[in-house]
Amino acid sequence: MSNTSTFDQVKELRKLTGAGFKDCNIAIKDSNGNIEKAIEILRVKGISKASKKMTRDAKEGVIIIENSEDFKSILEVNCETDFVAKNDEFISFVKEISKLNSINKSNVDELKNAKMQNGLTIDENLVNFISKIGEKITIGRSRYFDSVKTSNYSYIHGTIKDNLGKLGVIVSLEVKNKSETINEFGKKLAMHIAASNPLSIDSNSIDNEIIKKEESLISEELKSTGKPDEIIKKIALGKINKFKEESSLLTQQWVMDPKQKVRDVIKELNIPDLKIKDFYRIKIGE
């Protein structure tokens, strides 16, 4: 095989796989110039490299939201550094995954096996991309809201590009008739959720394990005060009730006007059957 033909094949292999010149050159030689076999060799090497990288932490990344009249979907894709999170190739990769995530309605198993434009599954492309950029990449949290009998709204904070950022919210409102008033409230509510990080819509919906953990922390805190047990119980009850109030969306102070609570704002709108159905908030690093 001439040096010219080898070089051309290495260039072709790099174009097809995105792998480095050295790895492509070795793969071409090991495959005796067979491009298909060379791709397989690189994939095997890539899997080996990727598996080592998967033990590392991936606490950076992006949140991406897909907006449509029929649905809202939100997806987190993690990497190791902010440098990669802002890389155009990474962003293009995330955008394609996000569109497939909305098609698969945030079903993680179906998403990982979904075919991308190059004919490979997302899982296969993740392995190749990890090998190429040298960082751990993982698909994180996601959620999908359809628009059947609901109005859905979204907000991206810390926008990197288009509909990508470091913090994202989607929120779903149950309402019979849509209007500009509802649209304005929905957008502001998404912003409120981004800023206030509620745990649930109301206090009854807060995870019991979270309540138990908070009660335990409060109890430990109050033991060192030396106060009588009955006083400690009253203080603890007050603290846990305050925690529930501040962690529940409906009883949080409205970010746009802290003198009001979210439920007061809804009441003032005076729109029959208006109800917060669901919300989902993702912040990179949390």
C-alpha cells in the first residue's frame, strides 16, 4: 500500500469516526486498509477508553428544552468541563438527542436505543463521542409534558445558546380556555420555579423521606440548646411547618411580589379551573 493511499484512507477514517490521526493510522495498518474493519477496531478501542472515563465525575453540561404546541420536553446531558459544554460539536450532539428525547417522551431505555442521523444508536454514539473528546458524557434527568388539556411553559436560565442553559424549568397548567393572561402567568411561574426551587406543588406532596431527614436535622440542632423537651417539640413543629411552607410551590412567596404567595396570585387571576398540574426543574450540578 502506497503512502499516498494510506494517508487518504486515514483522512477518510478520521472523517467517518472523528478519531485522532495516530489512532486512525494504526487502525488502517491493522486492518490492511479495510475501512470497515478499521472502524470496528476504533470502536473496540473507543469502548475501552470510554469505560475508563465513565468512572470519572461529570458535573458540568447543559439543560435543553424542546418547545412545541403539542408538548414540552426537558433533558440534561452531562460532561466534565464547562469548556466541552460550550463546544459547538457537543451542542449539536445534544440538540439531536433532545429531539429524539421528545419523540420518545423521555423514556430513557427507548432513548438510548434510538437511532441518530448516522444510523447508530445514541448509546453507540456516546461511546464514540467520549472516545473522541476525552471526557465522560452521560444523559441525565429528563421529563416530557404533553399538551392534552394543559398549557405548558418553560424557562431557561444562564443561556449558552438557543434553548440551552445551565438551569431549566417546564411547568404544566390545567385550564379549559387559554388566554394571554394565562400565558403571562405560566411564563412567570416557570421563572419563579427556577428561582425558588420548590420541592412539590403543595406540602402534602413533599417526599416523606425528605420530611424525615429535615425533622432529624432540626432535632439534632435543638438538642444542644438545653431547652425542656416540650419546648423543643413546639419549636421543632414550627420549624418543620415553615420548611414545608417554603418548599411548597403554592405557599412560596411570589418572586415578582414577595408580599403575595403563589396561591394568592392564582386566586387574583380569577380564572375558573386554573390549576398547577406539574412542574420539573433541573439545574446542572444539583
